[in-house]
Amino acid sequence: MTQIVEVTKAAAIHVREMMRHNEEEGSFLRVAVNGGGCSGLTYGMGFETEKSSDDIQLEQHGLQILVSKEDAGVLEGTQVDYKESLMGGGFTINNPNAIASCGCGTSFRTAKKAGTPADC
């Protein structure tokens, strides 16, 4: 079975640093899909203190991760990484289910879910 979401070690380290900085230790990392963007779907990540009955809980590199059952099919096989460069750093998301993305690189769609396209 394919992992729903893989958070790399580099991403997990950076998320834990953000949790410490924002006094969110012990929270979950929510990885989500929202409607919007010019291609129809956008990614979301944030901290949550409670798990709902509709959530799938994962643990990777000491990080507790939540994905809703509704988003799981769209995110299956997705990798969340953190990359550093001379121009700074940031999270990158590689989703094998994405069949199209917008020119600005912030939204996508899959063969099974088009989302709700809007302006970038």
C-alpha cells in the first residue's frame, strides 16, 4: 500500500522548528487539499491540536501528521520536502496524482478531482 503522504526528514525537522517557534509542540501537522487557485486545488499545511474522527493519523520522523479521509485519495503518494537554496528555503510538494498545474505553481488538479478553479 502506498503511503498517503511522505514527509521527508528535512521537512519534519523544519516543521518541528516551526512548532517550537510558534509554541505548538505536541500539535499535529495537517496536510490538506482546498478548492481554489487557477487549476482548481491548492495545498494547505497547518498545526492542529485535535484529531477528528474523519482523520487518518500518520507518524513520520517523530512528527504526528493528519490527513482527512476526503483528501487522502488526492494526496496518495505525495511527498512533502523542505529545500534550502541560496535564495532561501521552502516546502516543496510532489504529488504524482497532479495532472495539471497553474503557471504560478500554486494550484493543481487531478484526473479524479478538478476542484474549484479561481484566479491565482
